[in-house]
Amino acid sequence: MYRSAMYWNDAENEDDFFEWRRDHACEIGADTWIGHDATILAGRKMGVSALVGAGAVVSRDIPPYTIAAGVPAEVVRPRFEPRIAERLQALPGGTGTTAACVQRSPIFARSPPRLSWRSTMDDAFTIDLERPMTARISRPDSALGGTDGSAVPIAFERTVLANARLVLDKEVRRGSLVIEDGLIGDMDTGGRVPPGAMDCEGDLLAPGLIELHTDNLDRNIQPRPGVHWPLPAAIGAHDAELASVGVITVFDALRVGSVVSGERKDYSKYARGVATEILRLRAAHALKISHFLHLRAEICSETLLDELAEFTPQDRVRIVSLMDHTPGQRQFRIPHRLREYLTGKYGMSEADIESHFEHMMGLPRSYGAAHEIGAVEHTRRLSVVLASHDDTTIDQVTLSAEHGVTLAEFPTTKEAALACSALGISVMMGAPNLLRGGWHSGNVAASELAEEGLLDILSSDYVPSSLLHGAIRLGEAWSNLAAAFATVTARPARAAGLPDRGRLVLGLRVDLIRVELAPAARVRAVWVCGNRSG
């Protein structure tokens, strides 16, 4: 490491700093695997045989025999069953087999179907590539097996998906992909199906879809006005529906900011309770896909700052968006469209609507400025992505940029989208808008922005299945399926700060979907962090 005295004669080396560094050295256990561009912070420990995915930031210790990924890195799952880990730990030196010493098989079994190697522990192994979960250990007193040398499971989980159309960064190409320990281990071209591989029959194999903004959870929590469904059942149904349509990572959009005065009863506090239940179910491994939180900060409310204060950096919040649903503003800038919405969804009479308008339009005068400034401060406290919502004018986009916004949800005019593009703010539009040919509230069409090169990311918004179908429609419009899929995979991953997913790249986590396009597009299988879920 460079010292100041190496550059300036009058400078002294930072002895205190280097002493601190020596006291906070990283400890990397034996048989570990660190993905490309991963960062391990000072003083952190990686246990024996731990794996860290590409792009991860290790800010806390990683236990032995686990797989961690993400920013910050979190344990995704154990490498193998506890009893196997305990037996490996009991071996001399506690290292078990040493992956670094393994001569990896040429991909897709281009070599003979059996591979042997000798580890630093002087154990002889033979692995049958047609049964990649099984190995034989010849040393009779091995802690992993009995004296008969019987086959036992080991850590080298390997699945080959062959004869697929791989959706890569710039093209869709026939080939195969290998899943190893929850990560992409290798890829190859061609349609050959090796023994033991899954034949994908020419289906698309794409990164799992990433949804940054969805109202689907609210629909499950309150399936009808006034009807509140039990949270575990509502969250479970939401999770299962998203998995069934290929969404592997979701940012559950929860409104923060309630209206406690007046006659409106559908705008009460709920976000903290729902978030707690999502986190509980996730900790219990009761959810199929990966869940993060997206807090929709309602400026036009009375309790926004108090509700935001209830969330901490440990709550998996990754996005905060600034919303203003004041009648006559942004999405609701066309008054008669809002009247139609309130009448159709809530059955409000004309008198009720007028009373609602009067009450809601008074809230920004009392709370608006403080709420907007306070929400931005809370976003910085949580260290998350800040998004705007329904920007309509250049002035609104300019203010968003000053706040630090990097993602624009559903700009309502082409003028606003152009301003976002000029300022480097990613533009997200609704897939239902794209598929229907326009916005239900009369604002700019997603197809128009797509034609102008102003659409960066798609969101399913209120129809989960629209994310896949929207990408396919966009691929037809652009004559580029790879670029279209990037709007629902790589680009949302980048916008949300998730470098470990969203692309088919060696070392990234295996979030995959297998998609059949004809006669109608459907998801045939999904893999979440290497585990098949459907």
C-alpha cells in the first residue's frame, strides 16, 4: 500500500491508519470462493468453504459453509445440510475438500463422464458427471462416509441446462448454462444435450425478472374495498403469483403517509405492519422469491415523516419514491380522469368527490414542503435509491434531480421523459400501458417513449404477468429481444443497486426463468438462487 512519504518529502506516513488496518485485517477461511468485483470490508471474516457472489459487499462476517450474495452481502442458503457441514468441520484442519485443488471438468461433459482428483487432505475422490450430486470418497476412515466407500452428497452441486436460447446482454444465442452452488458456473454455445442435462427444447433461458414497483401486494391485502385479508395469506399469494410469471426479485411497494382526518377511510397506516410480516416470512424461508421494500412516500398526507422514521437500514428498504397524488397534480392533472377513477373503484358520489378534493388539496399547503424535504433526508439516512413519481414538467424533473433522484417512475409527459434522459435519470414505464397502447389516465403512452429511445425500465405496476409480456412486445417493436429483456432484468438491477443478478454472466447468482414463446408466452420453470422453484 502506498505511503504519503513516497510522494512528498515533507509528508509523514499515516502510522495510526496502518496500525488500525493491521488490527482490522480480513480473515479468509480455507476453500472459499469470492466472485468477481466483490468487496470485503475491513475486519470481516469469511468462514471455511464460504462463497460470496459477484459484486457483493461483505459488511458482516460470513459463516462457514454458506453462500452469500447482494449489497450488503446476506446469507442466501447453506452450501449443504448441517450434518455434512459438521462432518467437514470435524476433518483435520476443518477444511474438508478444497475446491481450489479440484481440476474442474470441461463443461458439458466433453471429457469422459467420470472425473477424479486428489485434495490437499490426501483424499481420493471420484465424481460421476451423470449424477453430479454424488461422489465417492475412497479413504475408508473419512468423516464423510462409512468404511464401505459408499456414495455421499458433497458441496459441488451442478446442474446443466442445455439446448436453450440464452438471453444474453446483446443477443439471444443457442447454448447451455451450468448451475454450480447457486451461481452461474459456465456457459457454452450449441444445441447439444449432454447426458444428465435438462433439455430446454429451444425455450428461452433468461435472467429472472426484477420488479421495482408493483401494486399487486395491496390488491391481495385488500381484494375489495373494505375487505382486509390476513397478511400471511395475502403475502404468500402475492409471492406465488409473481414466481409463476417469472418475477424472481420484487420490490414490494408500500405507501407511507396516511390521512387520519376527514372522511377518507382507505388511507390509513399499514406499511410498518406489512413490512414486518414480509421480513418474518422471509426469515422463515416461507417465500419463493427475493423480496425488498419500496417505500412510496406520499407527500399529500399527514403522517409521512413519522411513518418513515419507523424504518431502519435493517428492513431491506432499497427504494423510496416521492409521490404527490394531490388532485390536479401529476398523474391526476386531468381532473375528470380522477373523478372516473374514484367513482369506478370506490363508488363515490359527486358530492363525496368534491369533499375529497377540497380536503386533499389542503394537505400540501400544510405539509407538502416539510414532507418533501423530510422524505429526502430519510432516504439519505437509509442509504437507498430515491425515485420520483409521475413527474410532469421540466421544473419537476429538475427539482427531482436536485434531490438526488436517479429513477423516474411513470413520467406523465414526453417533455418530462426527455428531461429525465438529459439528466441521466432512468425512466420506468408501466408494462400495462405498453400492452394496452396507452395510460388508463390519459397520460403519455409507453410505446411512444419506447419509439423515442426514452424507456429504460418496465414495471408490471398492477398486472404481474405484464412484465414478461411487455418485454416480449418491446422485443418485437425493437426487433431486439435481448435489449427488451434488459428493461426487466439488467437495467432494474442496476437502478436498484443489485450487481449480483439480472444478467447471464459467470459468477452471478442463478435467478433464471425458462420461457416458452409459442403458442402463447408462459413460464415453464424458475430458479431462485440456483434452486428450482417451479
